[in-house]
Amino acid sequence: KAHPQKAGVQKQACMLIRNLVAHSQAFSKPILDLGAEALIMQARSAHRDCEDVAKAALRDLGCHVELRELWTGQRGNLAP
């Protein structure tokens, strides 16, 4: 909240939140009650560097996030 223009700080904050709730879901509700979802969405839209960690934080908080499968392996065999 204090440093919205600092991509590195926003990325570290997203990773911190993700790690907290990944280890204990009990942290999810208090973090969401503090407005974390909106702040993570702001970081995600303001800093392309935060995209993956922001999605991970939102996912682990139980928020809706659209995840795209970048590689599906549908084009052909990897090994002949």
C-alpha cells in the first residue's frame, strides 16, 4: 500500500502473501479483510513483472483468477 510504484516491493509483497496462505489457510480471511485482493490486482495491472506472483497470491487466497495454460503439448511429439 505504501509503495505502489515500486515493482520489486509489490512483487515481494505478493510472494509473501502467497507463502503465508500456502502454509496456513487461516491467514486468508484476515488478509482479505485488509483489502489485499484489490491491492494485488493493482500491482498486477501496474507491473507486468508481478503477473505470475500476483496470480499465485490471488489463487492461494481463494480469489477468482483466470489461469491460462501456456503450453498444452498438442502440436506433436517431443521425442521422435
